[in-house]
Amino acid sequence: MKRSLGTLAALGFLAAASLGLAGCANDPTRIQPGTTAAETLQRLGTPTGRYPLNGGGERLQYSRMPAGFEVTDIDVDAAGKVVSATQVLSEARFGQDIKVNEWRQNDVMAFYGRPYEISRVSSFDGAVWTWRYKAVNERRMLYIYIDPTGVVRRYHTGDDLEFDRLRD
């Protein structure tokens, strides 16, 4: 059976479009407020983390770590309805979200999920938790410093130099 190039191109476009739509269905940031928790779980599958919220709600967390660059927190109220879906790895949000000298290790987990890596540096007595993210398509890193008592003492961002080493 012969097909014209136009027909093949149209079929290719339809296949790509359907894959794109399927990808959108699995994009946690596309969950709308008012969606039920059951619908959310059906569309997105098992979250990478589940954390209780004040007032009886729950956070469903979808992280693409360690290879990805996004962590989406979907907050569900006590009635089981989504109130927000937020991609939290964003430089614009770090300053307002991270509570230095207030947040504890559990707060960091409930907000950002498991880090890409946990390391130590000689200039700080404690652990440095690291997440990958993108800022205007540039690969970046978020570093949160947690002291031995489990309290966040500082944070900063930097370039993802590991990626540059892999390309060389």
C-alpha cells in the first residue's frame, strides 16, 4: 500500500499530538483546583511523597529527582479537593518559601521532597541537601544547609557544574 508524503506527515503529526496530549495528562502542574484527590491519583499515579497538612489536608508530591528538574506539590484540603498545584523549584519562590532558622529537615522534605544528593562541606557543620532545577533553561542547583539539630541555617543557588563536566 502506497501512501503519499502528505499522508505520512499528517499521520506523524497526529501521533506526535496524541503523545503531547498524553504528556499533558501526566503533568502535575495541569491539575486544576477542585479536582478530587482520587482523580489526581488516577491521572498521575502514585506520588513520590505524601505529607499531612494543617487542617486535615494532604500534600501529594510529584518529584522528578534525581534526573529531572521539577518538584510539584499538590495540596488537597480535608474534603479531598485540590486547592493548589505548584512547581516549587523556582528561583522566584526560594526567598519567600525557605524559612531559614525556622524550617526543620521534615519541613524541607515536605516542601521539596528527596534531594538529588546530600553532601558535606568543610565550611559548615551539617549536611547540604541539593536539588537540580532550571532557570530560563539553564541548569541550576539549590543548596539547603541543615545543621546537626535538623534546622535549616542557610541556602543558596549555583550553576550545575556537574552537567558541564559530563559534556566535556
